[in-house]
Amino acid sequence: MTDTSSSQIAQLPVMGEAAQQSYPDATLYVVATPIGNVADITLRALHVLLLADVVACEDTRKTGALLTRFGLNKPMVAAHQHNEREVAVKLIERLRGGARVALVSDAGTPGVSDPGARIVDAVRAAGLHVVPVPGASAAIAALSASGLVNDRFHFVGFLPAKARQREAELSTLKPMTATLVIYEAPHRIVDCVEALMAVFEPQRQVVFARELSKLFEEIHRCPLRDALAWVKADAHRERGEFVVLVEGAALAADAGDAEAERILQILLSECSVKQAASLAAQITGRKKNALYERALQIKGE
């Protein structure tokens, strides 16, 4: 679409549907952009970018290339993780002057494992209007193709870079019954898998969604015990951005309800497995043996 002008886009019959909604001025529009395939941009996103007086973006080069693909030429302001607060002040001034501001990240939705949340927070604190323009999502795309049957998921985002902190966070996530959604960079995928194998049960299902919507998209599901071998079997599997899904923990059959689980986990942070199970049984009235077995599962013993 490099030869398509913004006026041509605006005249496309289908764009009339996008124009039906009101797009007030003095508003910050949080615009999701494609995570890979440029064709995944939405009609509403194009319409908002057409209307925008300025585009606040993570990287002006990447966003400039996206705008050019659709024949758009808009003033841009760099808004990345190192200058969000300062840029927020300038954007608020523009908004108070009646401008429509489109906020985008390099790919996906601003503020979700990407810069943007601080800007939205500042704009809201200033009493100004914020409108989301949803679009492609790596997390939802991976979940939809995973086949993991669970009506709940927990978005983790990027794990800590340091090994000890990473394993500590994974340990807190281990008892969760929701599917875990983890983002990971290619140069850390092996470290991520090794940490998962050190903390989680080997039979847990894990899904690797790599380069979603791009030419070399790959989605693979296997037991965690086989995960590292799969990653290392092909050098190309250590390239590209990853969404890693980890099957949630099995529900404890006899350990009691969510409150008993919560109490047990609190006690385990201060007491031995035996003491925690005994105290939890006294507090909740649940069977001590069942709580003891559940405590062993939580501690990975």
C-alpha cells in the first residue's frame, strides 16, 4: 500500500464504518498497531491516525515506516520508557489546546509490556479524555491458538533478567491455576525455559508462540520436560519475539477453597511445610493431611 495516499484511504467505502463513531478533539487515543503483519492494522486505527494532529510513538523511525505504508505523513513525538513523564507534560499541553493525540508503541498496545502507561496516567490525572483503539495482541493470539482449555489467564509479561529474581517470581506463580502468559526476548529464551524447568512440574504443558503473524511464525506445544530440547533442536528457534504459555496448576482436590489456599501459602513463607499444614488445618478446619500434600506441591517437594 505504499502508493496509497491518505485521501484515498479516507475515501474507501469501508472506512465509512470507522467514521460512524465520534472522535472528539482534546483526546488521547491509545492505538494498537500490528505485532508483525502490517495487514492486521484496524480500520479504526487508520481512521484515528488520519485524524490525529500528532502521533506519540516509541520509535519515530518504526512508526514513520508504518505511516508511510499507508500514505500518512504526521508530526511525531518520541515517547519511550526514558522520557514518558516529560513527554506527558508536553502532550497534555497539546491536548488542552484541542489536539487529537494518537499514542502508539512499536508493536501491539501501548502500556502493555510497552511504554505508554505513565502517559495515560498523567493524561487521566489532568482530567482529559482517553479513548482505546484496540487491535492485534500477541498474548490473545497465542492463547487462541494454544488449545489450552482454561477460562482464566494471568498476564506476566517479561520476567526479571536476573536468574535469582526470575526463579523467585516463577515460584510465586507456580500454584496459580490460570494459564500463565509470559513474554520473552530471543536472547533469553533458553534461560527462560531452564528457569521454568527448575520450578514447574515436568508434565505441565507449555506453548511457544514465536514471530506471531510474521513470515516465520511458529507455534509449538509440548510437555515442559521436552521444551529445552525443542528450542535447541533448531538454531532459528532462538530468534524472534516469544509468547510462552504455561499450563496452570491443577486444582487441589482436597486442600480446601481459595481461602485455605491463600492461608497455606502465607504460612509457607514463614513456616516449615509441616507447621504450615498444621496451622492451616487449625485455622480453616480442613484436613491436615490434604493440606500437607498441597504444601508439598507448592514447595515442589
